[in-house]
Amino acid sequence: MGRRRLWQGWAAALAYWTLAGLVAASQAHGVEGVGWRHALLTSMTAHALWVPLTVAILHFGLRFPIERRRWPSRVALHVAGALVVALIRAAIIFTLNPWVGWYAQRPAFPEVLTHALLSNPFIYLSVLVVANAVHYADQLKLRDTQLARAQLHALKAQLHPHFLFNTLNSIAALVHRDPHGSERMISQLSDLLRSTLDAAGTEEVSLQEELRSLQPYLDIQGVRFADRLTVKQDIAQEALTAHVPHLVLQPLVENAIQHGIAPGTEPGTVTLVARRAGPELHLEVRDDGIGLKESPADVSRGTGGGRGLRITRERLQQL
């Protein structure tokens, strides 16, 4: 049980048993005619004794939950735990009775133990059920988190070869036309791969780091298109520290260049925009190229766009 969970257990146990003690004291005073002072003393003390025992049972139940593959040994373990709790509680009641006064005349210890064995295991079982419910809720949350993380890693693994393949195509298109330019592109591709490998396993980076990682790709495309491509950045200063998924901009910029600027013959501009709106970050990639063949509605609904857009959309959903 972690420290936070431990404090939550203490707080819940204290609140529950305090309320139960007040209810029992009120009942003893109103129904049985016991004086308020005696009713509060005996009832609140009896219920307060359950607070540390409840926390111990919760901890024990979380440490040894009843699982299908081990249920016989775990049931036996908790039966023993219930007996120990009953024994401890009987010993405390027997010892403190002269000062608290649960019994007008203290009975023999076996009688106190018998009473504890008849009632305390049911309380132990109730707390154990709560502990197991918490355990299985944690397991379900952990499984969902691990599944989402695995899906996210798979999507990111798909994205890396996707943009690498497109970048190599850009270099291949320039090899014969501009050998010197293709050499520069290969050098920039090396920088791009190095930055990508450095961020391997990182799902989110600051927008400033993302823009820095994007620059080698922009340099490669700048060599390929020479004076046909202009890239502008309209980035709000306060947006630079916001966290974004790593490589979230690259497939969007790639789409703008490949499908907006490349098919045309006129110079074009790709503009990156980033603004903060309260707790949200708005990212936008614009181009003034030939435009979408698909309708913007299809793309926004997720039925349009290529592989890069699909992977980016699914990554955002997973995050």
C-alpha cells in the first residue's frame, strides 16, 4: 500500500467508524436508556479500536488478494487473519473493560473471545471485500493503461518508417538533378534520425523541442524545392513550453508539402501556427498550394487523409 493509499485508508476508516460509533451511542442512549457519557465512552472506544484494525486488514487484503489461481491458500490465509483479529480485539476489550465499562462485571476471557469470534469475522470479511474491490479496480486500470501504451508505441513505430520512406524518396528525386544538394540532404537526414533516436520512448516533448526536431526535415525539403518552398512560423511565445506528442507536426507538414506544394509549379508557403487558449494548445499547419482533393469534412471526420494523418489522429486519441 503506497503512502497516499495508506493515508486514504486511515481517513476512510476514521470517518466510517466515528460515524458508526456516534450512531451506536445514539441508539444506546435513545433505545436502551444508557446515559450519554457512558454511551459515548463505550461505543466510541469500541469503534475507534476498529480503525487501526481496518487499515491493517485493508493492507493485508491488498497484499494478498483472493485470486482465482490461488484462492484456496488465500482463503485459508484470511480465515487465519480473521481469527487473529478476533483474538486481538478480545484481548483489548478484556484488558480495557475496567476503565471503559463495556461489561458491568468483566466475564472470563473465553466468553469475551467467543463473542468476538461470533461477530468480528463478518467485519473482517466486509473490509476484505473492499480491499479486493480496490485491488481489481487497480488491476483493470493498469491493464487499460498498458494496452493504451502498447497501442501508442505501435502507432509511433509505424510513423517512423513512414516519414523515413518519404524522406528517402525526396532524396532519391534529387540525386541525379542536384548531387551536391542530395549530399546535403543525406547529412540533414542523419541529423533527423539522430534526433528521432534520442527521443525514442518519449511520447511527449515541449513544442520548442518538437520544432527543433522538425527543422532537419524542413531543411531537407528546402533543398529539394529550392526557391519553391517557404516555411513560416507563427508561434506564440507562451505556447513553446506546452507539451505535444513527439513527431505530431512532421506528418502534417509532410502532407502540406507533398499534396499542397509539390504537385504545383508555383512557389508555395507552409505556415506553422501555435496558440494557447486557456489549458488548450491549438496547432495549425497551413499551405497555400493546390488544395485538398478530398473534402475538409471527410478529413475532419477521419475518413480522409493518408497514413500519416491516420496515425496522428489515433495517437492523439490514445493520449
